[in-house]
Amino acid sequence: MKEPPIRIGHGFDLHVLADNRKLILGGIVIPFDQGLIGHSDADCVIHSLSDALLGAAGLPDIGNLFPDDEPEYKNMESSIILKKVVNEIKKTGYACTNADLTIIAQKPKLNEYIPEMKCNLGKILNISPNLIGIKATTHEKIGSLGRSEGIASHAVCLISKILV
């Protein structure tokens, strides 16, 4: 069967907030008194986008590519994860052509950091920042996200067959 010229993927990630950690979202440091806990830098934005890309290509998730029980990945910058994912997608003959993300965080307010996140992700994905949508919303003080216990991110992406 011939592969379709476009494919879509969805990813989700969630991390707990804690003291004595940098808050990194979309590959940039956000000034805040807490950061996310994880084996890597816990950038849930990049993690959800990476899983969306891998899912669109029918590949295993980032947990398979970067197991959290491997010491070599401890405190790894998630931008490195996304770069590797982009290369894995390229090997399948596809490239990302569009991404849309929603960050769920009661705190901190993120709107002023979105343009920088879009530029950073655009560089890694090799697409224009205007092809990346990022929205930040709260959880309306409902549940663990609403109590500011963590931050979550949903991502959808479109990958297209690379024309040679």
C-alpha cells in the first residue's frame, strides 16, 4: 500500500512542579520559583511534540528512544530529544509541516514567552514559527493542574512526505 503524503500525530505530557528546578518549556527557561521534575529537563512541551511527531510516523514514543532508567539521559536537554526525533522522522521520508500545542498551567502566566518558544521550536523543526501554534490555558483551579501541582501539554502535528 502506498504511504499517504500527509500524516497526523498527537502527543501528551505532564510533569510535577517542584522547588530547586528550572522551568523549561518549549526549550526556553521561564522565570518561576519552581520547575518540572523528570529524568531529563522535563520540558513537557517538547515531550508532547516529540511524541506527536513519532506517533505520526508510526514510530515508538520517546520513552523507547530515551528510557528514563538510562543514566546517559539524566538531566538531558529536551531540545536534544526533539532534534533526534526530527532526524528519525526524516529517515521515514517525512518532515514536520505544522504543529499546534496547548500548555495547561495554572501558574506561571506564559503568554509573553510564546513567541520565543515558537521561534525555538521552528528552528529545531526547520519550519517557520508561523506554522506553529502555541496556546496557554489554565485548568480553572480544578484538579492537580488547577492546584498548580504540575504543567501539561497537548500537541498535534502534521508531517508531510519529503519531495525530492
